[in-house]
Amino acid sequence: MFDAPKSKSSDKNPFEELAVVYVLYFDEEHGHTPLLIYPDDRYKDDKKFMRPIKYHPIWFLEGSDALDHIDLEFKGYTFFGKKFLTKSERKKRRAGLEEETPETIVIILSLPNKLEIFGDDLIQELTKKVESNYGNKLFEIIESEIASTNVIKTPKTEKIIEKGNQIKDELEDTIDHICNNFFQNAVRGSDRSSIKMQKAIAYLALKGIDFSHIQSSDYKDSFSSVQLFDPSTENDVELLKSRFSIKQIYLSQNSNELEILVENNTQEEINGIRVEITHVKEFFEKEIMTENIDTWFPKEELVFISPVFPQINEYLFFIIDRKTNERLLSKKIDLNSLKEKMVEN
């Protein structure tokens, strides 16, 4: 159906993504058909991957009755589905349907169960933006997809395909923008004390999403796109733009200890700080070190030492304001990456 995928994330397995978004339509000959899968169209013909989509209960609702989303849980993922009708001006391929017969569009969002707390808001935002910005254009993508299956393509057909692909790229960019900015906004505006939210934040931390620039009082209005960081990159700490910076992380192989050197990189004393180191197993945090610091002097460097445990390779380092309980800096530490870096040096 499609040419080679143009997705910016075409080398990624969608199962590894935080969110997978399906935009589907009702084809008169083939039934419910994927129009776009974000971030990777290549999996639309994978029967195993598409199985929960095929059996999602949203299909059993009439378009006018689908007033809200319908959820489905399947093998560690929650699928949120929403259906709506939209404009059409294409010639239908089944008797009894006019060119003006509305298109049936379905948006399905897949999230890991750990992030299920975000599903209601994200599916609503996706549906609202797609319907309002592309409601009068989606039929052109459908027309383009159908035309691309024709063996013989006339100049008119080529124009239809080109225009449809252009709109499809714009739609994908819109979905990409929504997903990339959603989670940090959702965390900032939510109650981070809830158990579900804490589990979700722990999961996001494992995926390398840092919230220190959101939670720092110095950067309340700094809300760029989600910051992905690589623990093997030397300068990633400098991008955190916090009042603190991690100068060095050292793994002592002899004593099985993790040493983290941190600096107060401001010219002021910082009071009432708590430092925590936790390890993560099956997306749950377990605290292994807590230290309270009453006064952290300007430019002062402190070393925090924590034991490491067999079979545990991922640790989280937090600097927390004891008064507000805000995390001023957070860092995921991957021992495997750290060991590789030490060997290289």
C-alpha cells in the first residue's frame, strides 16, 4: 500500500516507544485499514502487531455513538480508541455510497500499562488536533493510499498521490509534536504524589526522560521539548541546566560502590537539600541511600557513595528540595554504559 516509510523514527521498533498512534479509516473493500502508524508505518502489515487493533471494541460502535474513547488492555499495553466521522469528496468503491458519504476515522493510542494514567488526556488531545486540523483533508490521504495501489498510474493519479503524501507527512509531524511535548506537560500539571504518577515517572526516567529542567524553580518557564539524554555522553549533564552539576561518576570494581561527585555550581548557599540514590527493578524504585544536607556552599563539591547490587544495572540519582519536595536534578545511571566507558578510557 505505502512506499518506503518516511517516518523520522523508521529505525525504531514501535514496541519500544512511549506511545504508538494509529490513524485508521473504513475502506469499502477491505474494511478497517491503517492510514498511518506513528512512529513507524512498517508494522501495519504485521498481523501479530496489529492484532489488538483488529479486535479493539471501538469497531463495534457506530460513529455517531462514539462519544468517548474505548479502552482495551492487551499484553502489558493499554489501547485507547476514539472514532469520528469527517468530510469526504472521493468516489466510493461500493454501491450505495456517495462521494459525500463521510469517512469513518479511528485514532488508537497504545501506551505501556505503566503510563496508562496519561491515556485519557493524550487520546483526547490527539483526536481534537487531528479532527480540527485535518478533518477536511483526511479523505485526500485515503484517496492517495488507494491510488498508490493502482498498477497503472496516470499523471492525475500521480498528483493525487503526491498531495496525499504531503498531507500525511504534515499529519505525522503534528502527531510527533504532540507526543514529544505531552509527557512533560502532563507531569508538570499533575499531582506527582499519586502512586500511579510516581510509577509513571519512574518508567519515564528509565526511558531517559529528564524532568529536572521542569521542576527546577529557576526554569519554571523553560519548557522545551522532552530532553532525552544518553548516560554515555560526556556533556549530557551540562544540558540539565540545574543549580547542580554532576562532575564525575565512578564505579569502584573492588568495593562494589558507586561514587558520584556533584558541585553546587552557583555563587550562593543552598539549604535544605536531600540526596537520594535508588535502584530500579521492574520499573519500581528501591531507596538505597539518603543523605540530608543542611547547607551546600557555593562551588562546593560533595561525593556521594552508594553500594551496587548484583544483577542491578540501573540506578537513579536525585537532588531534592526538602521543603517543596521538588527534584532539582535527576540522573539515570546505567552501569553497563559506565563500565564500557571506563574500559575505553
